Amino acid sequence: MEIFDALAATEHWRQASPEPAQPQVSNQTQYSPEVMESFGVAPSGMTVSATSAMRVSAVAACVAKIAGGIISCPIHEYSLDGGEIPARMPRNDLWYLLNEQPSPMYTAASMWEGVSMSQTLRGDAFALLRWRMNGTLREILPLPWGCVSPIRTPGEGVRYYVNLPSHGISTWFDPSDILHFPGLNFDDSTMRSMSCIQAGARTAIGNALAMDEYSGKFFEGGAHPSMILQAGAKMSPDQITQLQAAFVNRYSGLANAHKLPLVLTEGLTAKELSLSAEDAQLLEARKFQVMDIARAFGVPGFMINESTGSTSWGSGLEQMGRGFVRDTLNTWLRKIEQELNRKLYPRNTGRFVEFYRDALYETDLKAMGEYFRSALGGPGAGDGWMSQDEVRRRLRMPPTAGGSEVYRAPRDGAAATAKSNNSQDDKAAE
């Protein structure tokens, strides 16, 4: 039988080196779910780590959305000065470290992005406080997650061992010198927190990775479903192996897709065996995994460009932004604020730092216009709580003459008195 020759005569044999596949566990049934989870293995058999999770677009979008919100908020320093109303402090060295350059090698945006990514993907983020001899802060050095080991020792309490050879650091530090930003469900016994992956996204991310690999294999094979070749006569095992190899080398892969028509001889017929990706509802399953991942990170689907379902967040960018800040972003901001305040001001309760959350709304001109209109007050709007100069300062504009007064609406009593006086004057005139 010359079936093999009919197929192999049209090409030269070519040896293709297969691409490395995603790490998988083939004998996972031998281990308990607890053991598999400790090694980051999802029920789908895919290994889910901080690195592999970022290959899923939904994870990358959620992490970027949270980190981007933190980066967009400047950090201001406030002082109570013995009163109850905090006053914003002028820009000083601390403001520069927190907002511009915490270390000569990093910008503040890079540091806070790294802190946010470490919190959401690994569970904890760390930074080293370097002080001058006079007690002022000289540098905030971001630390990689893997180089910090928080350990609770008997008699000494919690200490942090930092092993960072690139900076010549390999020693123990007290908690006052380490900024420890926790993630979810901080465990006091291990001094570690859970990441969003561990808390609720491991299975969803594992399924998404498995679906991505399946889709890649589908298109790697030329986007053709699996085929069955049916022969009219009996074939030997060697002939079957040779026929399979010849068919794969000739008709599989994107380079061979739709290149030449399939020609079968010796009574061979080809039939479609498996379903297509749409028939298997792969696309619908992938959409569900996107929403499942977004739910675990606390990011609304429409903020990562997934708008399959309806939303009750209301209309307008202001409502959407405020809902995200209130329900998701504010949690991460508060964790960073509290750690900064307790380490930067251990003995001074009159000063504190705080993220300026209103910066997230300043890109929406319509929302900011309505906010300032209400803040200035006026007829029909009631009292104002901001002056024109305060609004102009927020917009980086110089003050104006008489712009420091805050509007106060006329009271009912004053209006009635003025009306009564006008009536008496009218009667006297008559």
C-alpha cells in the first residue's frame, strides 16, 4: 500500500522543536487538595503563581486598575496643631520622598505600583526606611517580596531579615525600619497575608490559563478540528504511524492552513471528529472566567472592558469612579496610610499623611464642574463651603481680588425683616 508515499512525496520531512508547555501536574490525584494548593496548583492542573497569573489579561487588567488608582492619588501631609481641623503641611522632604523620588533608583509611581502589585499578587509588600543621623528620613527603598523574611522570635518579638545582595544588605531589621503593607487576611503567626489569587481567584485563573492553552493549541493546529482518517483496507501499525506523521506535517499548523487541498488516495476518507471552539462554548466559558477573576479582585467588569452583563452602578463617570474608590480602592489606600502613619509618626499624633482621593475625579470636567458649583454655593444652592480662591488653587490658578470670601445664603429671618421694612417704607411713601 502506497498511502504513506502519496502523502510524503509532496514534502520533505521537517523536524519541529515543540514549544515548552505550561507546567502541569499529571499525578495530582495522588495528593490531597491542601498539598496541591500549597504548591499553587489549581483543580485544572495548571500551576498558578504571581508570574503565570499575569499572563491572563483579566488579572493584568485588574492589577493595573488598582495600581493605577493608587498612583493617581498624591499623598499630602497634615497637621492638627492642637486643634481638630487638619491643615495641609507645605511640601517638604517627606512629601518629595512619597510623591516624587523615594530612592535615587526609583520614582514614587514605580514604588507604589510595585507595592500594589505585590499586595494583590503575592499578599505583602515591603520597603526599607533609611534614616539620617538626626532622625529624619533619608530614603524609602522598595524591597522585593522574596528577599524579606518576617520572623517572630521568643523574647525579641517580630524582626525582619532582609537579604538583598544587589544593595549590600543582608541583616536583621526592627519593625520600625520596615514598611510592611499587608494584603488580605493577615496571619499574625506567619506574619504573612493572602493575595487575591489565594483568597478567591486561583481556580478561576487556573481555568483561564487552561483555556488559553487550549485555544493556542487549537490555532497552532491551523484552527482545524481533529480529523479521523478512515481506510478501506487493513493497515499495519507502522503504516498507521507513518500516515499520522505525514498528515500532521503536511496539513497542521498555521503555515499550512488553507495552503493546499487535502488529497487522499487508496480509498481514504477524512471526517471531522471534534467540535469547534464555539460549539464547545469555549468563548462563553472564557467570558465567565473574566468576570470571576474581576469579582475576586473587587474590580467591576466594565472597568476592565467586560460589559457583557448590566450594571447598577449608575450612569456617568463620577458614579462609577466613586463606587470603585469607595468599595475597592479605599481598602488598599487605608492599609498603606496606616502603615505609613504608624512608622513615620510613632510619637507624634498631631501629624499624618493621607492620599488625596479627589484627584481621581479631576479628569472628569463635568463632575468637577458640578462639584465646584455646589462647593461655591449661590442662589438656589445654599451656603458654600469653598471660596473662589480655594477653587482656583485646586485648578492651579492664581487668586483674584475678593475671592477669599465664602458665600452665605440669606436666612429666612433676615429675608422676612427686609421684606417687612420694604412694606413699611412703601406705606410711608403713600
